[in-house]
Amino acid sequence: MKTNRFVQSLVLSLLVLALAASAATAASPAATIKILAPADGSQVDAGESYSLKYEVALGPGDDHFHVWVDGDRSPGIHDLKGTYALPKLSPGEHVITIKLVDKGHVPTGPEKTIKVHAK
């Protein structure tokens, strides 16, 4: 009888914890990253100036984001909607990524990558 009550109590405790975790997740909006321009796979002119147009929504643990161009990181960006001046691109394929980070600049997981070809 005592074992049965213990098991019932344990199951009830686990259920309460699961419901609490589910409610916390539902209350926290998920991070989103939209790269509006240039389009993924687009062709740009080499040596020209282009702006990366973006919209970002931070999630739990996110503080700001960085733009990475071919592995080089930009300074931290706190404006959640706007444009970022990309460096002039040399001819060839280029990878542009937005990574969400915490206050210590550590990536939190969400990121969005596009590729462009400069000709």
C-alpha cells in the first residue's frame, strides 16, 4: 500500500513538472530570424555595396545578434528590424548568417543563413 502511494505521488509530481515546463515554453515566444534581402541564391555585383535587410525576434536567453559574412563576425546588433551594411563582396560564392547570441556573445542556437553569388 505504501509503495502504491509512493508511485502515485511520484507520477503526480512528474505530471505537475511536465505541465509547468509546457506552460513556460508556451509563454516564451520562439526566436525568429527573417532575411528579407538579398534573397537566398541571388546574384549580386562584386565590389558593390549592399544592405542586408532583416527582422529578428529574440527568444529566451537571447540578447542581440551578429551577422557573419564568410566566417567574419560583425559587431553586436540590437536593432531587431532594419538593415546592415554588408562589406563589398569579391567575385564568387558568399555565406551570410545571422546568429542570435546571449549577453556573453555565445550563440544560443537560432540562426539563419543565405548564400549569394557575386559576379
